[in-house]
Amino acid sequence: MPYHHPLLFLLATPTTIDASAWSRTGTAAVMTEAGLPCFQIANEEERSRGPVSLKMLTISTPGPNGWNNAGTVMFPNASFGDPTYRLPDRGCVCYGKAPEGAESSDAAPLIAGKVYGVSFLGRPPSASDPTSRYSADFCLLTAPAGGFQVVQLTNGKNTCAPEEEPR
């Protein structure tokens, strides 16, 4: 019975939640443009939360020890802590092609049938909105005319199959 007093103390201790300590992951969109994957913030995200200011975009591939970087784009901003860069209306960032003023790493060659993940780091206009990352998984199919067709994976799918709907 010596544990009753510490247990009662722990149960009676008020807990507080710091709202700034959690974040929300929003949705990115992936489509095909000129035979390459092209990335943007999902329309429903910007429609409901406003235009997103972007810091960085990363494309990764799953490996045995976690995700491996396939390419990175750093968007032009006055400071890393306060992003101001926004994609043009209905614009997207094509794989391996950084927007004007952005810095990018060399993009690894793409492989049909392989699963990739894309993640934007940024923030919506409202300081009270906890969204800090926008992500999507996708895979590539070989297009009949050359290049690739993008398939955005949903509902936790992590495989690429030819019967998926290209975008």
C-alpha cells in the first residue's frame, strides 16, 4: 500500500497542454507535367487555410533504414524562420527543376515502379494554425510516350501498381 500517496498525487496534479507543442501535417499534391512529377500544396489545403509560405521541399525514397533524400529545394526567403515564398497560382515545382531564386540539390534519377515521398515545410497565413508540413506519397509509371506518369498514393498504400489512376 505504500504506492497510494504518490499515485493520488499524480492523479490530482493538473496537466497542461502547450498548443504550440503539436503540429498538423497537411496534404501535398503530385501530378504529371512534361513527363515529370510536379509538386504543390493540395488545392483543398489552400482553399480552407489560405496560401502557404514555403521554406523547403524534399523528395525521399524509403529504404531499409528509413527514408533517403532524393532531392531538396530551398525556397528563397529573407530568413529561414519567417518564410515568405509562395508558389504562383496553380503553380507546381517539377522534379529536378527549382523555381527562380531557389537553391536545389542534384536530383537523383527517378525509377518507374518505386515509391517516393514529397514533403513541403512551410506555414499557412494564420499563426494559430499548427500546420507545418504538407506531405504525399507517390510512385511513377512509365508513360507510353516517354517520361513518367505520376500516381499519388492514398490511404496508406505503399506499393505502385499499373492499375492505379495516373495524375
